[in-house]
Amino acid sequence: MNVLGIECTAHTLSMGVFGGRVRSNVIDTYSGGSEGLIPRKMADHHSAVFADVLAKSLADAKMTMKDIGLVAFSQGPGIGAPLSVGIAGAKYLALRHGKPLVGVNHCYAHVKISEHMCRLEDPLILYISGGNSQILLQRDGYYHVLGETLDVGIGNLFDSFARAIKMEHAHGAAVAKLAEGGKYVDLPYSVKGMNLVFSGLLTAAEKAAKTHSHRDVAYSLMETSFAMTCEVAERALFLTKKKHLIACGGVAQNRRLQQMLKTMCKEDKAAFGVAPDEFNRDNGAMIAYAGLLLHRKYGPVPVEKCVPITNYRIDRMKEILG
């Protein structure tokens, strides 16, 4: 079955087609610049580019809507305004062309496409993105949260710091670029068992940026938060006795973090996997693939239940789908 996946949880509108393999994956991202990401502006962006992204995704896949057997869409977690645009578009396409619908948990999609790409058996999952930082374990077909951030996600940590120092592009990738060649400045390190706390680190980094170079503080912020992340991941590996670890989500694209996780796994005799960057970004192909898996297990979702779930945690999937 060929599945059209629509990703729309935040600043990215993406559509991809999965049919045996990834057939297309078109990504169009709204950049809020120094003002940050305004929900209404994200929604307006998605509305403006929806038709073009759809057309390009189908063209890249060498298909039309007649070739699509299922329309999958991000149902949450995410921001209400952009979610609503993507879901409305998915419902329109399904009703117009007579296709079944399936809602997809965004976090689940990141996990499943990474498992598909990495081919590691029964791994521990480190899911790190703008809004989420979680350690996940699969049991009985569902994912359980072993540890997570108690305040903000690691990606939001970097974005917030970028806005605080008035960077033109307030994004984690820009902070990583700024950090190159920096020197370490003491910042607080806060781990609570297998949980993470980033807000105190952010406050300290913002304060340090007033008396130290932004490069040094950016470097120190990343090194400290990555070390914290590695510590909780290693503790989870020891607890679960897993021999495979996959990192996924937007922050998993960071090469320094990948290096630290690879070193940790090598020392602990565990295999480490990370998908190509394209599939760790928010993308439609991951929604298409996850939608295919969910449709096989649960069947289609009635149109009236296709609504945004802004707080859709991955450990609520059994409650919502079961």
C-alpha cells in the first residue's frame, strides 16, 4: 500500500509517500527568525504551501492520489494552529479521493522510522527534539517512558538560548555552529535519576552570556546538556541491559552528540544507531511509514476522531488507540 504522510506539528509542513520504501519526502519549514515561532504564522505558512508540497511529493513519488491507499497525518503532540491546518488538509484529501485516514503520534513516527532505518533489534530509544527529551522502552507493542525532561526539551533549550542572545536564526543548528571552537565555562549540571532538568541550565547560560563570549557559552551549554543526556541514557542501558541504542528526533542530528553517544556505547559494548538527518527532521515520510504500521494494527480512524491532540504523549497510545 502507498501511504501519503502529512507532518504538521510545528514549524514544518512535510509530505512523504511510503510504499515498500520511501518514495518521496518533501519538507518546507517556516523560520520565525529572531522573533521565534508564532503559532498563527506557522499555520499561515502551512496553508500557503500545502498545495505545492503535496504536488511535489506526489510528483517525486511518480504517483497521483489515485495511487495512494491511505492518508496518514500527525495528530500530536504539537501546536494547535499548525496541527489543525495539516489535519484539515488530510481530511479534505481523504474525503475528496475516498481514502481511509489514520492519525499518527509524532513521537512514535520518529521512533519507528529510525528503527526501520537502523535495523537494530529491540533497542532502547533516546528521543530528543525541540519539545521532547525521553528515554523509551518498548513492551507489548507500546512504548513506555523510563525518563524524560521535567521542564523543557533539549531543542527548546537551545532555541531559547539563541533568542536570549538575539541570534538572527534562533535555532539549535545555529547554536551548534556558534559553539565551534568555544572553551568551557562552568554551568550547572542537573540529572534526577533518569530524568533531566534544563531550565536552570538555561538561566545560568543566559547570565553567563553577559560576561563571557557567546561562543564559549554556547559551547558550554551544548557540552553540559549532552553530557547530562548521555548520563541518563547510560543509566537506562544498565538498568534494562539493552545492547542497542537508537537516538532519534531533531537534536539527534547533532554530530557532537552522536560522537559522545557512540563513545559511550562502545565503552558499554552496545551498538549505536541513528537515522540519516532527513529522517530525524520532522518529515512526512516518517508519518507515512508509522501510519502504515498503525493501520495494519488498528485500521482506519473515523473522520470525526481526526482532531488535534496537542498533548499526545507516546505512552498514551494504548489509551487512545486501544
